[in-house]
Amino acid sequence: MDQPMLAADPHAEIREEVAKLCARFPGEYWRQVDRDRQYPTAFVQALTEGGWLGALIPEEHGGAGLPLSAAAAILEEIHRSGGNAGACHAQMYIMGTILKHGSADQKKRYLPKIASGELRLQAFGVTEPTSGTDTTALRTVAKREGDKYIVNGQKIWTSRAEHSDLMLLLARTTPRSEVAKKTDGLSTFIVDMKAALGKGLTIRPIRTMMNHNTTEVFFDSMEVPAENLVGQEGRGFRYILDGMNAERLLIASESIGDAKWFIRKAVDYSKDRVLFGRPIGQNQGVQFPIAKAYAQMRAAEALLKQGLAKFERGENCGEEANMGKMLAADAAWAAGEACIQTFGGFGFAEEYDVERKYREARLYQVAPISTNLVLSYIGEHVLGMPRSY
Ligand SMILES: Cc1cc2nc3c(=O)[nH]c(=O)nc-3n(C[C@H](O)[C@H](O)[C@H](O)COP(=O)(O)OP(=O)(O)OC[C@H]3O[C@@H](n4cnc5c(N)ncnc54)[C@H](O)[C@@H]3O)c2cc1C
């Protein structure tokens, strides 16, 4: 089951190269950064040096100019190898906002440095503690004063903020009461976090059940040069929405990688562990949950491939991106359940990596969008049922 579609896979070479790189960062490495809640700097550095994080940046801006399916293959491979791309995946989908909506000057200023690794664009400031999923109710305000904006407010779950040079920030520039549609009046900014730190920007880490380097971020009259506004003022929500299908397809790829890792581990262990005179995998009670998770993973993978193909053809892939993300996260969770159960007590011991991957895989039922919100997207936008919120 290692690579079921390898022969037809246009990214087989990329997978092979990324797998080689990942082999330099085995379970011990991930266990140690997890235990100490460290940022996997060496791994991110190696990925950057290999050019993998600049995969989607066009060649004219110093990147590899690869399609989204190539980025999906890179992230899937990292997870299939037992690692975690949460430390750096955002760069791939945030960059698209600058590429699509940024000015010529912004592209020239930032994209080549992001591609070379000189600058990290890893922080994405959207979620806030009070508004949560109800993004247009966010309270962070950016007020124009001459040639700069003054930002006040707070974000939560801003992952990698301590390890990023730049943040893509969504803030309200016109009060909700003064716009025709609640999605209007929001704007997107590129924040130079290193320059703003201590000058209106405060970052506080949040310790979570897995190592995700996430934080809360406070803005107290933080200044952002007006030239760092992306696109037009007031249209930022659309720009962020634009990138969300790409984000969901990429996160789904990570979940597919997780599912493959869990299934491989569970299959191998079930064949090796002998009890009552036979391998435990001979018992259908052990075999069937693994087989079922495999079937779920393959179905999600097929849908994901359709979504990636539609995205690359420039078609609306909202249905596939949302369903693919939900089904891939479900498949990873089913595979994680089967794996930890197959390992019995050993599944809970750090040294097998199962408990770490189990904790990590759970996140994708909630972030970047929770399962309920995917279901309401399907109900409303795919099935034409009444809007629920
Ligand atoms: C580790 C981690 C990293 C993250 N990284 C980032 C990041 O880098 N940048 C960023 O901006 N955000 C980030 N997030 C935020 C993430 O996108 C949100 O947690 C997620 O979108 C859910 O929002 P919430 O936590 O505010 O939950 P809420 O919106 O408070 O929702 C709580 C629960 O209620 C349910 N719910 C809410 N409304 C409805 C409804 N109308 N119908 C049915 N059910 C509903 C939701 O499905 C959810 O289960 C991260 C989160 C975590 C945990």
C-alpha cells in the first residue's frame, strides 16, 4: 500500500526526494522537538535549502513554479514519513495571496526572499478569541493615518509567529456598521513582525497538546506602512477566501500522509506481534479497522486528486476542497484509532511515535476549518439547503 498510484503519479520524483530528506529527520528528532516544544528549525532549514518551501513561487520570483499538486505531494510525503509540516506549511498557501493580489513592488520585495529562505512568511493572523469561526465579526482594527495604518486588537492561534519574519494579517478598516456587506471593510496587510516586535506587537506562546508553536498576538497601536496593504482596502476577506481552497487541499494532503503512516505502522506491527501462537493481524478484529481506514483513505485521496485537478484548471473546487479536507482528516483519525489499538499498550509509549502522531492528527478535525463548518458548506452551497448561520 506504500504508493498505490505511483506509476501514474506525476510527482513520484518529488516524493522520492522529499522522502530522502525526511529520512534525515527520523522519529527521535520529532520526539525531541515535541517533548521540548521546540520549533523544528533544522528540518525547516533543510526543506528551504532543498527549495521545497518555494515550490509554488513562480520561477520569475525565484521559486520552482510548480503546481498545487506538487506542493500537496511534498506535504503528504512529510507526514507519510512520520514528520509534521505544521511548522512550515502556511508559507505555501499564504504566499498565494501576495502572488495573486499583491503589488508588483510587494512581489519583488518579498517573493524572492521567501523563496530563498531569507524571509519566512509563516504567520497567518485571522482567528480571534471572541469571533472564532465567525471571521467577519473580528475586532482587530487598522486605521489609516497618513502613510501608515495603526493596528489595535488581538489574534489567537497565530501559529509560528515566533519563528516567522512576516505575518499576513486580516483587520477591519471600515466598521461593520458602515459597510453594506459584513464581508466588506476588511483588509489584508503584510506585517514585518521582526520590526514591530516590542513596538506595538506582543507574542505569547500557547502550550497545546501537540507541538504546533502556536501563539496569541496582541497589537497595541502597531504601525504598518500603507505600502504593506495587499490589494485594495476593504477587499481583504475575498483575498483570504481565495486562498482557502488551496489551504484545505494542502491540509487534506497532510492528513492523507498521516493516514498512510498509521496504516503502514499498524500493518507492520500486526504482522510482527505474535500472541496466542499467531500474529495479531490474523485476527479480523485487528485487521478490519485497518482495512476500513485504508478504504477511507483511498476514497479521500481520490476526491482530493479531483480537487487539485480542478484547482489547477482554474475551476471552482470548493466542494472537493471542503469534502476532501473533512474526509482526509476523518481517514487519518480512523487510521490513528486503528493504529493505537493495534499497538495495545505500546501505542502509548513515546518511542513508537504513534501517540505523537495521534495527537497531531486530531487537530485537522478543527483547524483550519472545523467539521461542522464543512458540513454546513455542503448543506448550503452543494445541496442548496437553507443557510444555517
Ligand atoms: C493548533 C492550532 C493552530 C491554528 N493555527 C491558526 C493560524 O495559524 N492562523 C489562524 O488564523 N487560525 C489558526 N487556528 C484557528 C483555527 O482555524 C480555529 O480554531 C478553527 O477555525 C475553529 O475556530 P474556533 O477555535 O474559534 O472555534 P469556534 O468558532 O469557537 O467554534 C467552536 C465549535 O463550534 C462549532 N460551531 C461554530 N459555529 C457553528 C455553526 N454555525 N454551526 C455548527 N457548528 C458551529 C465549530 O464547528 C466548533 O466545533 C489554529 C487553531 C489551532 C487549534
